[in-house]
Amino acid sequence: MATLKLGVLGSGSGSNMQSIVDAIEKGELDAEIKLVLADVKDAYILERAKKHGIPAQWLDCAPWKTKLEGPAEDRCIELLRDAGCDTVVLAGFMRIVKPKLLAAFPMRVLNIHPALLPAFPGVHSWTQALDYGCKVAGVTVHFVDAGTDSGPIIVQKCVPVLEDDTPETLHARIQVQEHIAFPEALAHLAAGRLKVEGRRVRIG
Ligand code: GAR
């Protein structure tokens, strides 16, 4: 199968992007990161990318705060295409992506979500799991569809919720699994192992 040409969108520290870089460097993932875009000007993900020589830039998504739409969406698609991306990775991108981007990269947009979907979509999912009294929490990597955190699930990993957990300790435990799950899902995609049948993703 062809090497994945990844465009990464993020908003924060970029530890998930780092796990993808590490997997590529170790030869565990047949991919190249062609471009990193962040909707937050000083997001650390941009620094991390530059340290690895990956082109990275801020994408001004105004006037919207929670979605990628309009001229910013058009610009995003143009930048990803110009960089030669064939797959888009949402690595802590805190905006809803809209149908135009999804149509530009059909079944090629993947997201990581810090919960065992379909439980706790949206933001601060680990806090939602803790407040709900869950005994397990986890992470989901899924294809993105037009809903919020609702696309076909590729990989999930569980972690225990401990008696003395705070939102921070639980999120940290989930992030350890995130950094395994995202490279794993991308490696399946790169190897052509993912078959999507309705909601079900078979790994074969
Ligand atoms: C991760 O925990 C990711 O699952 C979450 O943001 C964090 C980004 O961390 N994503 C979402 O909540 C998306 N709804 P990172 O910048 O260190 O990769």
C-alpha cells in the first residue's frame, strides 16, 4: 500500500502528533506528515512539528470558535491539497469539521476522542466519565462523519478509573493509551487493512 500522506490539525500540545511522528521514525507506521495546521496561534503542536522539520502554520478560523467552516475551511482544504495530503488526522483539534472538508477527503479523516464512544462525546470527556461514576474510561479513534464524534470506530482502548482520580490523573492515563491507539489505527489504514461496512470497521 502507498505511504500515507498526513495532514494534521490540532489545537493544543500535540502529544498525539508526537506519537505519530515517533511511530513513523521507528518504522512502525508507513506515513509522512506533510503539514500541520493549528487553529491556536501559539499551540505547542506547531513548535513540535517545526522541531521535526514538518511544515506547520496557524490557520485563522475566525469568526467561528467551535467549527471549521467558510473561508477558513476552503483555505484548509487548499493547504492540505497543496501539501499533497491524502489523509487528515484530527489530533486534539477542538472544532467540528464540516461536510466540505469531509467530501474533499472521503473516509480519510480520522479523529481521536478521549472517551469510549458513543459515551461522552464533546469536550472534557474524561471529566464527564469521572462525574458519571464510570469504572472504566478510554479512548476511541474513529473515521469522522457529519456528526459529532459519531463516525465508524477503528480502535478503542480502556483504562481503569481509580478511586482517587482527578480529571488530570484520569486524562493522563487515557493519553498513554491515545499514544498507542492513534499510530495503531493509522498503521491499519496504511496497510489497507480497514474495511468499512456501514458502522462496522473490520480489521483484516
Ligand atoms: C487529547 O486528549 C485528545 O483526545 C483530545 O484533546 C487532547 C489533545 O492532546 N481531543 C478531543 O477532546 C477532541 N474532541 P494533544 O494536543 O496532546 O494531542
